[in-house]
Amino acid sequence: MRRPPTLPTATTRAAVTMAALLLPLSALAACGEDEPAETAASVPCTFTPEGEAAKPADLPPDQATVTTDVAVTIATSEGDLHATLDGAGAPCTVTSFLSLAEQGYFDDTPCHRLTTQGIFVLQCGDPGGNGFGGPGYTIPDEYDGSEAYPAGTLAMANTGAPDSGGSQFFMVYEDTQLPPQYTVFGTLDGDAVSVIRSLAAAGSTPEGDGAPNTEVQITGVSED
């Protein structure tokens, strides 16, 4: 199995101490009354099979199915986390995330990593809970180098190599300085950030970067 993500993984903590580009869809051209309305151009997505899936999952469609904002609820054992996915800025990432959610890939899976020093994130999306698991494919990066990671950011983990994201994602609960190398695909609302801050207050094992001391399970992800 491919090595775990640089932000997400335990094996790279020592190396990464502090530590897309898809253009937004063009506005629809104006149509005359006697002209048929145009539809948004499709966005191709390259999902590359890689490794063994931590949990069975089909490849998402090779054309983005979502190019607008989508409200979702990430239901967890510690409360519901409400988020808005950015289908315009990260259509392939959002398409993959929703495809996995619809297949139940995230159901009954742990959030395996909490960081409380230097970077402030809760990381989830590996059914095996060890930071190495993925869906059996990788997804394309969707960042342009201008990304920032304030509290409330929902972003993809990766291995440090280009186009190496999979199913693991992280939720930022305090403003965090990271290189702009992680696809931002949504935002959490204030209540969700508060829930994660409460989890962070209980710490992790090992301290600062490890499994949350308050065990948290994702029970499902659904569109609102």
C-alpha cells in the first residue's frame, strides 16, 4: 500500500514539522430568447487505480458530477459536523468525496489523527485507522499555490507527491500555516469547528500528534 499522506501520516511527522489547479467554470454565456440555454462544460477527472482499497470502493465518474456548492453533514460519535463542499473550486475532489460517501466508505470509520502543536487538524478518511489506508485510487490535485488553511478549512491529505490524494482528509480547527500543497475542497461551519476544538482540548497520544484521546468515529456522510 502506498505510504500515508504527509500531513496525515505518523511516519512523516519528523520530516514535516510545519508542514487546485482546475480553473473555475466559466460563467454561462448569455443566450437569446430563441437560443437554447448552454450547460456548464464538463470537467474531466483522472482517478488512477493504485494499491489495495482499505474498504471496497468503486471509482468515481471520470467527469465531475458536482460543480457547485454542496451542503453535507459528517455525522460523528461526538456530534454532527456541517460543511459546504466547493464543487466549483475542486470539482474532482468533491465528486470523489461524495462518491465515497454514497458508497458508505466513510461509515463507521475513525478519525485517526489529531495534531495540537504547530498544525491544528483532525484527520479522518482511513477505514483502517492507521493513516495508510485509501480507496484504491488517487485523485488529481486541485490547488493553485494561493491556498491558505484558516480554522474551518476542509482539505485533502496527500503523500507529498503530485496527485496522490485518496480518501484521507483533514479538518482545521485553528488557523494553521501549511505549504499550499493540499487541495481545499470545503469549509466547516462554526459549530463544527467548536466540536473539533473540544476534541482537541482532550489531547492526543502521543501528545501533540497522535490518536485523539477522545475517540471519534464517523458514522456517515450525507448531503443536506
